[in-house]
Amino acid sequence: MAGYDDRYVEITTRLRSVQSFCDFLSQGATVRVALSDGAPYKDVTSVLLERNRREAEALARTRRQLYPELADEDVTPLLYSCH
């Protein structure tokens, strides 16, 4: 059962990370990239936000399919250990 729990924790941790990044971008963060050295920077925030939102939806859907008996935020064992 440990592998079962580990996979749930892995999916949930990734989901939370992607959701946090989406929240960060939604609150006004900007992502710019240069296609090559010396090229002007291009704003890719909206593209990155949409891609990450789709990833979050896919992770949530996968988690619901693999672990239908668990609530969306019912994480056992805890995701993080306290040191």
C-alpha cells in the first residue's frame, strides 16, 4: 500500500505546485523569454498560464480517477514532514 500512498502524494504535490504557480501568474507575475541571445524578450505569461491550468486540470482528473475514494485534499500520509 506504500506505493499507492506514494503515488497519491506525488500527484497531489505536483498539483499543488502547478496551482501555486498559476496563482502566482494570476496575481500579476510576468514571464518573458528571449528566443536567442541578444533577442528582445517576449511576454509568454498568458501562454504559460494556460498551459499550467490545463496541466492542473489533468492532474486533478487523474487523481480523481486513480483515487476516487479520497477527497480532493485528503492527504494521508502528510505531504511534508516536519523537521
